[in-house]
Amino acid sequence: MGSFLSSLVTPPPADDGDSAVVAVHSKAAWDQQFEAHRNAAKLMVIDFSASWCGPCRFIEPAFKEMASRFTDAVFVKIDVDELGEVAKTFRVEAMPTFVLVKGGQEVSRVVGAKKDELDRKIKTFIASC
């Protein structure tokens, strides 16, 4: 019910055609995206957020900027109201939560709109490719 009410109050953000962030809106699309990177050495940075979440909206421009800067990684955005099952699989309990995945395994996470910490962790795990 919360996602229904939030959709009435806050329109979903428009997908930015120029963004390097892949917005995933269905379980099938998520499964396809995850399978494509499960056996890859490339870092995947998953942004679990919600349209009604103020800190999520605050960090979104920085996340998009990181996606354009760190082209050696894949950046994915998941709305927890749309894909609660995926959020539950990754044990997301607060938004935003950024999960860093490599080879199908979680290697790190950042909980909260902590831009500098996220930037630092992305640099660390891209360097270890």
C-alpha cells in the first residue's frame, strides 16, 4: 500500500536517456542484468532507493556522475517499491543502500547517502579487477 500511496504523491523520476545508470523495473529485467554480470570480473554497483526517499533523491546526481566517470563498472538502480523481492534478497533495510557486486557476490555495501564512502569503495573494487 505504501508504494501505491507514494506513487500518487510523488511521480516516479523520469529516466534520463543520457545517464549511464541502468534503471531496472521488472524482476525479469533484473534477472537478465544480474545473469549477464554474474561471471564477469566487472564491478556492478546497485542503488536500492525509493521515489519518496529524500536522501535517495539527494545522492542521485552524484550516483549518475559516478556512473559516467567509472565506465569500468555497471551502475544499476532499483526502486525497492517496484522490486521488493530483489531488495529482500540483498537484505536491504534502509534507503539508499548501495551494494557492490563482483562475480555474482556482494563485496561491499554503503548504507546511506554517503557519496565519499561510495566513491572510495568503487575506486577500490575497480582497481582490484
